[in-house]
Amino acid sequence: MTLPMTKRVVLLTGATSGIGREVARGLALQGATLVVACRNQVRAAGLAAELRAACGAAQIATMPLELAELRSVRAFAADFLARYQQLHVLINNAGTFCLQRQTTEDGLERTLGVNYVAPFLLTHTLLPLLSATPGARIVNIGSEAYRYGRLDLEDLQLTRRYAGFMAYASSKQAQLLWSLELADRLRSTGVTVNVVHPGHVATGIWQLWTAPTWYQRLFVRIITSVMRSPAEAARGAIYLASSPNVAHVTGGYFLNEHPQPQSIMAPANDLKLRHALWAATERMVGGS
């Protein structure tokens, strides 16, 4: 029996835990040739062995990628382009959340760097291969936190004032702005670009909140008890990566498997801001 994703190459970042792990499992079960890009290669090897055992003859490869280092992104992309002649689906899933301001080795605010700048660079470096692959798709794992983002093009690195949630929200707003702009620019190529909000999910990101105070620990315990499981949350990304129903859908924002109206994306529909952010990001990745 031919599975839905047989002979289709899928690149997934951040696959060793949470939503990414379940997305990897779901696509492996559909027969995808899966490349998992992770910073922890021991955990990546464990995931690959688990998926091969669960999915029979699943084609799973692991490759090292550290999104907090742009040199790692470039090295990874060069290695991937040397190994693979097609890329049917790129899923930018990996992300981070920082309570305190941190910087990457490139001097980028870490949340913005990992959640937005590195995926921007990775995607654009792989665009020639995506464009040459019929029916290629880009799926970005977003968050409705973007609604609370306050992108300041004069202070994208948040040097003046920092708050963990605001940094995260702004990184997801930047991701959505970029995704919609990229979708517009790629319409003539056939490559689709969509963003999926997986819902509120009980993943390892909430461990960041378990240390400081007892009331934060109680807060996290309460809210995670009503959150979706990673397996439930993965369905939207799997749908966008594999369903024929969205083969030609681009520039969409999805809640799980459900497209959302354009009206809710008001900040991301600001063309002037989209273009300015794109130019600013090109400077960030071009000067590193």
C-alpha cells in the first residue's frame, strides 16, 4: 500500500519534544522521508530509532542544527542542499521563550533570533530547492500570541525594555508578517506558505515558569491542566503538510485544521510594516 506522503521529503525543526515530536510521528506514519533538524543529536537519534520501530520502514534522517547560531543555519542548509534533490515540505517548528533577555552568538535577542530570524534565513537559503520541487509547502508553527506583539523597528532587539511574553509575542508577530509577505512573493512559484496556531499546548516551554515563585508554579499547574496535548496540537501542522485539500492554499492562518478569516490578522496585513521588517531582517542575516 502506498502511503500519502511516500517519496515526499519533509524537513522538520525542533522534533525531539512536544508538538514537533508528534508531527514527526504523524508524518512518518504517512510514509514521509523525514529529516529532523535538532540541536541535540542524542535525542534526535532516539526519536529516529523510535519512529523506525513504530513505523516499520520509515525513512528518518537526523541532522544537527542550532538556531541560536546563524553559522549553524548556513552550514545546515549547505549540507541539506548537498544531500537532497527535492524538498516537498519545510516545517519551521522549533522555538523558544526566555524570561530574561538573552542574546545569541550573533548578538540577536534570543527569542527573536530563534523564533524568527533563524527560520527566515533557513527558509530563504532553501528556497531554490523548494521552488524546484513541484507542490512544495512551507508550514510555520505560529501562536495567537502575535496579537499582543509590539514590533518596534527601531528596537527589534528589545534593548530598551524587555518582558518575556512581549518578546515571544513580538517574535510570533514578526513570523506572521514574514509568512504573509513570503506567500505573496512566492505565488508565481507554486510554493505555498501557511501559519498554524496549534492551540494552547502543554509542552516543555512551560518549564520555564516552574522555578521562580510558588504562585507561578501554581499558575502553570492550573493552566496546563486544561491545555491540549502535543498529539492533539500536532494535527494542524500534519494537515497543512500533507492534506490535498490545502495543496494550493497559501497566505493562510490556521487554528488547528481550520482557516481563520483575514480580518483577525490586522497587524500582519500592514504592507508597509511587512516590507520594512523584511528589509530589517535581511540586514540582520546579511551582516552576520
